[in-house]
Amino acid sequence: MYARSLFCLTLAALPLPALADTVWLKNGDRLTGKIAVLDGGKLLIETEYGGSIPIAWKQVSTLESNQPLVVEFHGSPQDELSRSLSAADEGQVKLGNGSESRTVPLASISQLIHPKPLIQDFTWEGNVDVALDYKRADTNTDDYDVAFDTEAKHGLWRHNAQASYHREYQDGVTTTHNWEAEYALDRFIDEHWFWQGRLDYKRDHVEEVARQRTIGTGPGYQFWDNELGAFSLASLFNRSDYLFATGEKENFYSLAIKWDYNRYLVGKTFELFSTGELGKPLSNVADYSLDSELGLRYRVTDWASLNMKAEKDLVSGSEGDLDETRYTIGFGVGW
């Protein structure tokens, strides 16, 4: 008994080989790592020695993996969950599902993504974007813009936090100086439906509306959330409190539709993203309001990116209509 226990402890102390996916190329090369995603004709494999490496799908001879992957085929509306991939003849791969398996051509596969369970361990991701603009002419302009966006998930809960800061000088005079922060908490009911509560706060040191605070709650629907991106809509019942620079106060209730969309393209090299909120006040303070953002992010490395964004802020039907559009190009850091 003592010898057997000692043998088990010895085995437990030995380093075990790390499970890795393998990709064979048509030129004879072989890569090992972890398959991240196949999309847009690019297979992205994460390696310890070279980071994330995109590979042209048409250059892959075969591959193998012990991780479950969702397989999508060209011209087929149905996805297939494969519990493993096994190497086969050139241009083919074997999809394994327990005792059943079948061999398919690589050319018939359009996507490989990881299944994302509803209940999962803690995950955290985010991005910080910085944009600077200096103009020297008849009017000297300095423009600074910083945006922060992060999301954390644990079990059935999802935490979303956003913050932004914008300041602009013209000939040394501050013409724009504001910041905004928002926190939203989602509680998932099932794979798609969730309930959201959120708090948004805006501070402006220049404009007539000095402070805005909005508290809202309501149901939401997650259309998809996977390795290629996510899309969700939330319908909210909001209460907004305004404090004007003159000291006057105003509050009102509104209904709003809020969206959050992002989609990775070309093996996660590019990311198209959009967030925003369309609101309808329940009083006569305005006809409607729109606060939205649309952008494209190009990932230079695993953590660095370049981005282009367009932001729209519109309030129609109020005493002083607001219609502002801003365009920025900047540098970002993600995790």
C-alpha cells in the first residue's frame, strides 16, 4: 500500500504535457497552439512562441484538436458541435462526436468557433482608446479624447462599465470639457434573456446642462455572444435628472432602446463595433434623443490597436436642439 501511494504521488509530481491543437500546412510546416477561431478565410491559432498567428485557410492541409468547436458549413443554416477534430488526408478533417465521426473537406467549412456556455468562470476583457488632435493655423486647436470600456462575466451575471473624457482648447481657451461614466449590471434568465439595471452620469464644465444623471432598468435580449462578437438589445425605463449651469433643476421619465454590437472580421484582425441609445421622453421636454457610436478597430498586436470612431449626439424637439457629430482616430490598448 505504501509503495502504491508513493508511486501515485510520484506521478502527480511529474509535469504533464500540455494539450495543444496541431495544424499541418500544405508546404509541410506544422504549428502547435490553440485554435481560436476560423472566419473570413483566416484560421487564428494562439501560440506561446509567436502570439496569435493568422493562417490562410486554403493553405491548411489538415488539423487536430481535443477541444469542442462549433463548425459552420458553406451553404448550410445548421451548425454542428464537434467534440474533437482528428487529422485526415490532405484537404480533409475528421469531426468526432463520441463513437460517431465523419470526414469532411476543409473547403466545406466556413467557421470554427468555441461554444460559450451560459454559466462560466470569471472572464474580464476591455479596451482603452486614446485620440489626440493638434492643429496649428489661424486658430490653434488642441483636442484630447480618452475612452474606457470593460466587461466582466461570472456565472449568470455580467458587469459593463464605460467612461470617457473629452477636452478641447482653442487658442488656450477651453471650448469643450466633459466626462461621462456608466455602469450596467445584467442578470441572465436563460441563454438569451436578461434583466439590466444601469446608472449613467455626465458632467460638463462648459455647456448649459452641467450635470446629467440617468437611472434605468428593463429587460434585454442577447442575440448572440461568441468568439466572433456579440449583439444585445435592452429596453429601459429611465429617470433623468438635469442640473443646469444656472442652478435650475429638471427631471423627467423616458423609454429607451439600448444596443451593444461588435463583430470580428478576417481572423479577428478587424473589429466593427457600435453602441448607442435611442430615447423617447414621456413629457414634452424633447421629441427624441440619440447617443450613438460607430467604429472600426484594427488590431496591430494581441494588445495594441488602431481605431476610427464616429460619435453622434442628437436631441430633437427641445428648446435648443442639439446635433453634434465627432470623428476621431486613435490608439488603443486591449486585454
